[in-house]
Amino acid sequence: MIAAEKRRPRRWLRWLSLLALAGAALLAKGYWNATRDPVIRSATVEIVDWPAGQAPLKLLLLSDIHVAGPDMPPERLARIVGELNRLKPDLILIAGDLVSEKRSATHIYTAAEVVAPLGGLRAPLGVIVAPGNHDHWFKPDALRGELEKRGLRVLQNEAVKLGPLIVGGVDDDYSGHDDVPETFAAMDRLGPGVSLLVTHSPDIVPDLPRPVAAVFAGHTHCGQIRFPFIGALTYVSRYGDRFACGAIDDEGQRVFVGAGLGTSLLPLRFNTPPDAWLITLAPKAASR
């Protein structure tokens, strides 16, 4: 009887040890997922009124970089930037959340440290940034100053004409800094062109006054942690999974939502690898 009672605690200890090992392995896998190289996803948007004689253009969408330790130090971002430059995009759009101040962070970097690797991005038409909620919660003026110092253009309910493109940048919807009507007014002032929007949150899409060729966004992280059969805990969207992830046709409006390069809250990813989108804008092929 006494021997049986002695064996019982040891059995529980073995089970607890196995559970602890399984938990550690799961966390290690989630961290590995979060720090892997981004998947490059591709798509083509055919445009009816593409300017005659204009060659197709390649756009690179980045989002949710979330520079912070341990998973996205500036050194890792600099290496990713080098890989992305090999794609030779004509224009780079960054859909917000350059920084993270998550409680699980092992290090919070300065605005200069966050932005420095992004200064290495190369594209003939430049790099456009629309701020995200974490950028506003961090140091928005410092981030904008560092970005502009390195030649990256920040659009906060503003627009710019780049070759045949008119790019509107809507400020962050999640933190209440968006102004869609002002952004469209700014685009209209630039005259004719192929209209595009970059925004941190895709939740602005139902409020657009008219369609544009494509909307480029992030914010959802594609769920970041998605469980089999259950799905994501949240997409941080008031529309649920309507704009959850990837290439979306929302009532005729093309929308691209990136999973992001970094992480929020926890440095873990499950079933949602980091990604970037390489999208080709081209004339619509004539129907036969």
C-alpha cells in the first residue's frame, strides 16, 4: 500500500514533465514560425484604363514590421530588406506598424533604429508609408522625421502622383486618424491616373466613395495565431474575417491584406507565416 502511494506522485511528475516539454516545444515552434523568412506571394491586377504604351509595374506590399526584440531586431529587418530588393519592385508600399511596444518585447528600439534598415529599400518610384496604430502609440513625429530623412514618403490622408499612378495614403483607422474623404480629394487634385490606396487597416474599404484599382493593407496579421478547426483568435477588425487575409474581391473592389513581417503581443505565429506581396499592375487583356 505504501509503495503504491509512493509511485503515484512520480507518475504525476512524469505527466507534468511531459506537458512542460510539449509546451516548450510548441512555443519554440511558434517562435521559429515568427522568425522565418517571409513568404513572397504574387498576384496580377489587370486595369482597363491602363495608359497606352506604359509597361506593367511591380508593387511590393509590406506591413506590420513591428521592430522590437526578440523576433524583429533591426539586424533581421536589414537582412529581409536585402532579400526584398532582389525582387526589383517599381514601387514599395508599407501599410503601417513599423514598430512594436509589446509587453513581451525584450528590447524597444529608437525611431532611428527602427527606420534605418528601411532606408535600404530600393524602388524607382520610391517607398510610400501609411502609419499604423502602433506607430501612433509610439512616436509618430519621430518616425515620420526618420522616414523622410531617408527618402521614404509618409502619406497621412494625402496623395502623390508617381508616373501613371495616383497613390492615396489613408492614416490609421484603428486609432481614429483616418480621413477617407480628404484622401480622395487629394487624389482628385492630382488629375487622371491609375488610383491606388495604401492603408494600415482594411476596415476603410466599405466607406470608399468609389472603387480604386486596388487597396493595400495589413493590420490583421492574417490572425497571427490560427488554430486548426477553430481559426484565428481575432483579426482585430470590426468586420470579423471579411478582410482577414490575402487577395480579396470585396464586392468588386480588389484588396490585398498582408500577414506582416513581425508580430504583435506575442512573438509567435501559427499557420500564418510572415509574408510580403508582389503585385503586378498590367493592362487588361483584350477579350477574344
